[in-house]
Amino acid sequence: MRTVRGLPVLGETVCNYDEGFISGILSLYSGKEYVAVETDCWATGGRVCRFQADVREGDS
């Protein structure tokens, strides 16, 4: 399991790979195009990394 716990506060999100992975898995299994965005991140001072995933505009 990948973790960013312990990283210093960098002022920007760092889990771009995870955004793409989440988008890809949801898109593959649902047949709709998803976009995932990291909304909370350890590297921005959050206690956890949290993601919001939504169907891409026009694919609903």
C-alpha cells in the first residue's frame, strides 16, 4: 500500500497517480468517463488523502 504519511507540507497535492488510477477503474467498470480529483492531501496539511470522482461532463 502506497502512503504519503510523513511527507512535509508542500502546499500542493501529490497523488496524481491515484487520481488517474481511480478515474480509470471507475470508467472501466461503469462504461462512463470519470474524473477524480484529490480534495484533501497529507502534503497540503490534511489528515488523509481524499478524492472526489464525478462523471465527466457530457457522459452522464
